Amino acid sequence: SQDIAYRVTVAPAAEGHAILTFEDVTEAEQMGQMRRDFVANVSHELRTPLTALLGFIETLRGAARDDPAARDRFLAIMEREAGRMNRLIGDLLQLSRVESEERIRPTERVDLHALITGAVATLRPLAESAGVVVEVTGEPGPLPLPGDADQITQVLVNLIENAVKYGGAGGRVDIHIAREALPRGPGIRVEVADQGEGIDPIHIPRLTERFYRVDGHRSREKGGTGLGLAIVKHIVQRHRGRIRIDSERGKGSTFTFILPET
Ligand code: ADP
């Protein structure tokens, strides 16, 4: 049921004849549409906090001028909104970087196990404040593979952060490391599993799209930009790896990625 777009060119040929060329430009049209949607989304996402900031500036100038308590409250909201814009811009830059590097293969070797340990340590305070225990099991280190350390750390941080943010009600996040063969050779699989409420299957295929959220209000409330999983997908692709998302309503979700060892 997808529309197909053609570009038709007519060239005169021998008397009474013409040559018609049909060029399939469906993909180019779709790319153009995606680009327009993306620009519209970014503009909307930036405008929302900006509108709030402008509104509070107005209020601070007027009604709240002589009310220190109100002023502090408004400044705290303004700080949160500015932080949101800052995160969004950071994620946009990161996404554009990993998208443009997609065809470049990482040449350095990193220890995946050490990166997991590091990411877990970074997120420990967030997990603790949410009352979530994070545990790593499975294959011991070192687990060397070709990769970009910062980018793989970003994948881990985004997945663990999501598991704490959206699945944290279950009280625990389990990271399991195992070996799994990829079509072109040996690989290492990392599963990040939460015991939260899970995700309805209809949403799963779209989760890695930019700005796709199951619950926009909840995501924004938790400081989400809607770009985390899009970044994860591009980084894993760049490493010639794979992603899998499994979820069961009421039982939790497991986000898995597999990276080639060679
Ligand atoms: P966000 O910044 O909104 O967290 P992501 O791209 O990281 O953006 O995730 C997209 C959406 O996927 C989230 O808004 C959330 O609805 C859903 N999601 C991601 N991880 C989980 C999880 N572990 N459990 C339930 N839902 C999740």
C-alpha cells in the first residue's frame, strides 16, 4: 500500500517517436519526507522549553518581582527547561555524528567487560536514588572487541538509564553477558533486563525511531529527549552489531545488543 514515486523524462527520438524514461525516486521522496518530519520534530521539541522560559521571564519581570519564594520556584523551573534544551542539543549532535560515521569501522580494540563495569558505576547513584539494584552476570572479562569506547559506553548508559527510568518499579536491572555467534563470526551479547511494566508489542518496532515515545509526557517528565534508542541503534549498526527488544506486559523488557568480536 506504499506510494511509488516516479520521475518521468521524455526525449524526442526518430520521427513520430519519443523515449520515455521512468526513474524510481520512491526512496529519495521518502528520505525527503523523513527529513521534513525530523526538522518539524526538532523545532517542536526546542520550542516547548523555550516557550516555557519566555513565559517565566515575563512572570519574573511582572507579578513575581517582589516575591522571593515565587522567584526561586520559577528560577528552578527555568533551570530545568534550559537543561532539557541542553540535553536535546547534546543528543542531536551525538546522533548526527554517529549517523555520519556509519560506514567507518572502528579500528581500536576495547574491553567490553570493562566498559560495562564503568557504565554501571556511572549510573550507580541514579539507580540508588530510584531504589534499583543493578547486577552484572555471565561471561567474565576481559572481552576484547573492535569498538569505540565512548560510543559503546553511550549504548550501555542509554539502555541502563532507560531500564532504571521506565522499568525501575521492578527494583532491579540485570545485565547478562554471553557469547553468541553472528553470521560473520563470533560475537558477544549483552542483555539489559528490567522488571518494569513492559512495552506493548505494537510499539516495539518503532522504539528506535527518533522522537518515538510510548508515553511522551512520562518521557519528558523523566528528562528524556526521545533520541536515546535512535543513538543506540546507529552506534550498534556502526559496529556491525545487532539489537533486539523483547518485552512482556507486566513482566518487564529486555534490550539486547550483540557485537562482533572480530
Ligand atoms: P527517551 O528519551 O524518551 O527515554 P529513548 O529513545 O531512550 O527516549 O526511548 C524511547 C521510548 O521507549 C521511551 O520514551 C519509552 O517510552 C520507551 N522505553 C525505552 N526503554 C524502556 C524500558 N526499559 N521499559 C519501558 N519502556 C521503555
